[in-house]
Amino acid sequence: MDRLLSLLLALLQPLALLAAAPLFTAVVGRFKARLQNRRGVPLKTPYRELRKWAAKEAVVARTASPLFRAAPYIVFASTLLAAAALPVWETASPGAHVADAIVLIGLLGLARFMLVLAGLDVGTPFGGMGASREMLVANFAEPALLLVVFTLAMTTHTTNIGAMAAATLHGAPVLRPSYMFALAALLMVAVAECGRIPVDNPSTHLELTMIHEGMVLEYSGRHLALMEWAAQLKLLLFAVLTVDLFLPWGLATRMSPTAWLLALPLLLVKLAGLALVLAVSETVLAKMRLFRVPGYLTLAFLLALLGLLSHVILESAP
Amino acid sequence: MNASWALPLAGLAVAAALGSAASSLLAARWPRALTVLAFPMLGVSGIAAQAAGLIALASGARQTTLLPAGLPGLPWHVAIDPLAGAFLLMLGAVLLPVALYGPGYVRAFRNGRDSLATLGACTGLFVAGMLGVLLAADAFLFMLAWELMSLASYFLVCFQHDQPESRRAAFVYLLLAQVAGLLILMAFGVLATTGGFAFPAMRAAHPDATWAAIAFILALMGFGTKAGLVPLHVWLPEAHPAAPSHISALMSAVMLKVALYGFLRVVFDLLGPPQWGYGITLVVVGATTALLGAMLAVQQVDLKRLLAYSSIENLGTVFLALGLAEIFQAAGHPAMAALALLAALFQALSHALLKALLFLGAGAVQHGAHTRSLEQMGGLLRRMPRTGWMFLVGCLGMSAVPPLSGFVSEWLTFQAALQAWRLHDSLLRILVPLAAASLALTTALAAVVFVRAFGIGFLGRARSRQVRHAHEVGDGMLAGQAWLVASIAGVALFPVLVASLLGSAVLQLTGRVPGSPGWLWLTPLGPTTASYAPLLVLAVLLGVGLLGWVVLRPRRGAPVRRVDAWGCGYAPPTPDMQFSAMGFAQPQRRVFAPVYALREGFAGSAYEVVAGDRSWSWIYRPLGALMDRTADLARRLQAGHVRRYLAWSLLTLLLLLWIVS
């Protein structure tokens, strides 16, 4: 029975994330619209867009190689696999055994690698520009994310995300300075990795400023649908990762469907809270000049490093 | 298989390498001798070395013998143990595909002025020298084999001696190789004072702390020069691109590992008890090397120079992991030391295979497209599809993304570093996480390096005429690369089996074996702490990708419509409008500006940006100037008058007499 339940869990959690990803993006957009005195688009618009793209004919540039057509599938699959490593409502997640936190970051790295190559493949200036800038972001965001994970791994003595969440749940609820630094770094990294304001503007179509849009500019039809869905999934993935690492209270620790049902509402509240935080920050901040971005990212990296060092110096007695 | 077969098989490998060298001499009269005799014998040598290494690792025993040669009173000691076995395995695993690749590659030199006989003979001697280093069990034979390796590779680096940059590279290489040889000799000298020149005697006797530290520094500088540790790395990015590509593959994939082997042998096996001071030195040097190597690699335009800098970066991460092992061992955590050492050996193996593949790929590009400059490449994936896809595997592996082999070693190193909470010394507790942070930054930079190398070189559109007319290389050259891809897949997908093989070398050095039960899950610290199952990762990736493809496939089965790329509604973009290699790395150049010696300006008609290596202007040019000034002073003694020379002789004699009296 337990084995069956854990298999069910391994399938259900990533599929639920996948299904909810467009909704999460839409909710962020709705919050943002309300904050800016607009009505905003209906919540089902992202789903409609995905369906529209999936049904449309895919048009590919003459200069594209086979890699261009394979990349959306690899990007989508590796983002989904990264999402499958996350415990969503239950800490004893079987996916977290296949891929621990470091593997999760590696899988996001694989997705980015293919995305950037796809941007370079057609040989247009926009693709190259987006690719070069994306690698600049990744250059600092990825190590910062690793350091955030290391801070928690040093405290909980594990890199399994489910076990990390469980350790935080069972431990005494103390306010750790290292967690504060790490949380700040994680939020900054999430904004940069998901291409949100102030690093990138998801709604821009002004070629000179775009990062993510520049790389997927040549995509259309089903390829675009996969790329966009993967990007939406990545945003939700970072939100759930924040919940797992820093706000795990309320996650189920027992393998039973009733416990899962109890865990879900609290999770929804936490995700809505994070969506609101993102919407507020996107409303009050303006997009940075590109050459301010390294400063922002270095700050995130240093915050994560401070978190790690403050753990070593302040919190763990030798 | 019987464990006693290991040494005879290793002997066969040496004999085959020497035979290959001898048979190449025929190539002066009969150019086909290389294809028919020399390269097949290298292949035999590779297979024999692999078999010997596997047996030594599987049996876990040491086998020694004395050769009837050498100095009076000091016959040559030869031994094979798991540590040597691990490196024999790496050597063989690279040598065999190089032997497959070589015949197609050297065909281009057949009608040139360069001597094929020299190329083949030096290759054979080079391989024999490396094998000799791995098998030697006394300092004399070790140094002899070491110098054979250095000298043979010097002649290989200056093979294309009609090009001035080749001659300069070879000179720098020879100079540093000789300095390194001298330092290693001195390290052995320190170790031999207490026992003798044979390794068992050195192992039994331990020098006191001061002399041990001196021997450590000498060994680090000597072997570190050969392994490309900063700031002794300057020969490497000059020499590796200058050599023919299959030799570059051997130098980068194997010779650097032989230097690593020498270091492991001296410091972890012969030197005596571990010290945390050594560990700190190794971690700092390794982290600096890795970061600087990656930062410089990202700015290279020459594909082979880029790969050479990436080798520096990878050896840096290996030494960082060795430093962790030394720290944990000195702190009394042998199980953690075993994990870190396993990470280092895994990284060495993975880098050997990946870098061999990438150098062979770069050689194929040079063969098919006649250029090494990324600024002239572009679109090669469509003109050289097989080479291109295999090069992509290498790039993914070097960028340390799952499910490839580079990721496994990175993962193991991180897991070892995350055990820093076990340490008691607060300096070490801060240093180890800092090392992990620098490793994280290095890995991210490595991804930029290889995205750029593949994206600019193989994707997009051709940036020059010769690349537009590039052709795919022959079957032999493809087979060599394919063999390496298959080996990389094996190492990447079955890391537990590889780890258990390398584990016996780790057991020999640390007394512990980092075990993962089963074959699917890599769990070096227990299943609840950390686990990774690359086979499942690959299966899910393939499954989801295929599922998406099947679901989204258009019903009508119509071919995908091809149109011009988007050019903002104007004319379609031209190849010149693509991002250039230097343009792609411009953000890094701006962020890490203090690291580079930047030079911008017009070179002829083209605007050029060069991000050079500061160690030339900071260390080597001042050192060279100092040498010149010292030589000027010494020249005053040599006026050319017999009277003055006689006076000097008399003064020296008086001085000596005074000392003796």
C-alpha cells in the first residue's frame, strides 16, 4: 500500500505542479494588474494560449539545425524532472531520492544549456544577445542557488529536499540568521532565474532589453508552447522550493491521502502569498539597466555566502 | 582473472608502445607504416593497459618485481597496485580511441614537410614514458620515465616547427618541464635521505615535519607545473594547441593525470601522516586554479586553447578535492577523506574521457573546416553532424549537468565539502564552505565556456568560407570519438560500478572505502543523506521528451514549414550579424575585468579584443628580466682574456683550500 501511494505521489506531485503552473503565472499577473488599477486578463488565458500554440503550425527558420527542434522537448522534460524532485505537499517524496537538491540545480542547468543553445542556433542577433545575457545571469544565479542549498544542507545534514523540509519541521522553531540571508538570496535568485522584473521583463517585446524572450523569439507553435510552459513551471518550481526550504510548516509527513488533503490549503495560501510578494515587487521596482544586473547578482551571491558563513560561525558549535 | 596477470599485461602495454615507436621509423620510407603498424600497436598497448588497470583495481593487491637493469645496487623496481591501476585504466581508455582516430588524422601530414617517422616514434615513446611513470616503484626509474615523457612530448609539441608559435610553445614547455623535473628530483631527494630510493623504503620511513613540509612544497610545485596549477600553468595553453590534435588529447587527458598520479603517490602514499596545512594549501591552490582557468577559458577564441584552459580548471577542481581529502584525513575522518578522494579520482577519469573527446572533436573540426578560431566557425552541426553531436556530449559533460559524467564528480565533491560540519577547527570550517562556493562559481563559468564553444562553433551560420565548405571526417576518426562517447555514457550512467572500482585505490590511500550498495543509486553517505540515480534521470528525460513529441506531433504529418529568420521586418539577418565569440563573453570580461590583461584595438582591418593571462606580465616577464640582468652580471666575469680566467681559477682554488683547511 505504501509503495503504491508513494508511486502515486511521485506522479501526482509533478503533474499537479505542471497543471498549476499557468495558473500561478496568471495569478501573479492578476495581482499585478489589480495593484496597477487594471482589471487584468482572465485566469484561464495562459491555458488558452498554450492550447492555441499547441494546435498551431510550427514555423522554423531556414537556418535552424535539428537541435532547434529537439531543444523544447529537452528543456520541458528536464524542468519537469526538476519539479518532480520537489516535495509539494508531502515531505517523504520519492522523487527527492532520484534527484537531490544539487541534482535539481543541475537539471535546471541542463534546461538552461539547451535553451541558450536554441537561442544561438538560428544565428540571429537577438538570439545571441539573449543567450549571452542569460549566461551572465546564470553565471551568478546558479552558484548563489547552490550556496543557499548548502546553507540548509549544513544545518540539516542532508541534501535531500524532503529530508531538509522534515528536519526543519521537527527541529525547534528558532530564527536562524543564516536562514534569513539564504532566504533573501533565494528570492533574488528566483527573480533573476525566472526572468522577472528587475532583471528581465516577461512582458517586453522591445528587442534590445529582452533576455528570455530573445532566446525563444524564433519559436512558434508547439515548440513555443513547450518553452513557455517550461518557463511557467520554473516560476512555480522556485515558489515551491521556497516553501519547502523555508516555510515547510503544514506539509504532510505521513503517507496518507487525508494528510495530503489537509496540507493542500495551507500550501495554496503560502503560494498565493509568494505570488503577492512577486507582484508587489514587480510593481514598485523598475527594470534595471543590463550592466546593473551583475551588481544585483553579486549581491545575491554574497548574501548566500554570508548565510553559509554565518551558519558556520554563529550557529554550529564545533 | 588471476591477479598475477596485471604486471605482465602492463609489461605488454609498455612493449607495444615501444614497438609502436620502433615501427614508426619505417614511415620515413613507407608512410603507411603508421596506419598499418604504429597505431594498431598503440591500440594494443591501450587495451593491455586497461586490462592491467582493471585487474589491479579489482584484485586490490600490490604486485612487485625487480628488473635486471638500472644502477649497480639499485635495480629497477616495478610495481602495480590499485592506485597505479586507476591511472592505467584512464591511460588505456584514452589511448585506444586515439589509436582509432590517429590514422585518419595524420593522413593530412603525409604530403607535408613534417616527418611522420618522428611523429610516430615520439608518440610511442611518450606513451611508454607515461606507462613507465605509472609502473615505477623507485625514484630512479620514475625520473627516467618522467623525463622520457617530457622530452618525447616536447618533440611532439614542436612537430609543426615551421610555425614560430609552435617553436615558442615548445620552448616554454621544455623550460617549465625541466624546472618541474628538477623540483620532483629534489622532492625525491628529501624523501630518500631517511630510507632509500625504492618506494617501499620511502613508505616505511617518515621524514620529520620540516623536511616533510619541504618535500610537500617541492612535490606540489613539481607535479603542479605538469598538472597546470596556477601560476605554473603558462606552458599548458601554449603547448596543447600547438601539438597535433590526437597528441593534445593524450597530453590533456592523460599526461596531466600522470602528474596527478605522481603527486598522489608522493604526498598521499610516500610522505607519511597527513597534515591539515597541506590540505589548506591544496584547497587554496586548487580553488584559485579552477577559477582562473575557467575565467580565462571563457575568453579564448582558439578552440584548442579554450580546451587547454578548461583542463587547467578541471585539474584545479581535482586538487581542491584532494585538499578536502587531506583535511578530513588529518582531522580523523577517514570515511569523509575517502569520499573526497573518490570525487577527485572520479573527476580525473571523467575529465580524461571528456577532454580526449573534445580534443579529438577539435581536431576533426580542424581537419574538416581548416580552422581553430571560433570567430570563423558557425553552423558546423549541419556540415559535420556526427562530430557535432558527439562534441555536444563532451560540452554537456564538461558543463557538469546531469545525467553526464562531469556532474557525478561535482556532486561527490560537493557532498564531501558539505561534511565540513564534522570538523572542529574553525578556520577549516570556514575554508571548506568557501571552497565549495568557489567550486560552484567555477562550475557555472564552465557552463558558460562550453555553451559558448558549442553555440558559437557548431550552431548559427558559418562565419567564413572554409567553414561553409566544411566536410565530415572519415570513419576512423568518428570511431575514435564514438568510443569515447560510449565510455562516457558508461561512466555517467553506472557511477556506482565505477566508484566501486576506483574505491580500491581510495582504500589503499585512506584505509576506507566509500561504498554504495547496489548499482543504481549513488549513496556514498547513506540513502537518507543524499542520493542520485542517473539512469532514472535519463529514463525520465527520454520518456517525457518522447511523450511530448508523440502527443504534440501534428496529425497531418506535414513537414515543418521553413521560413527566413525574423529580422524585424527588414531583410533577413546575415551571418555577420550573429553574436561573435568575443561578443558573447563580453559580460564576463566586464565583470571579471581585473583578472584579464585586456588589449583592444585594430589589428589590420579587424577590430580585435584579447583577454590575456596576467601571470605573464606579473610573474614571468619580471622573472625573465631578472634572469637577463643576472646573466649580464655574470657576463662581466667572461671578458675573454686568458689571464683573467686564470686569476679566477686561482682565487677559487684558494677559497676552496681555505674552506677545507
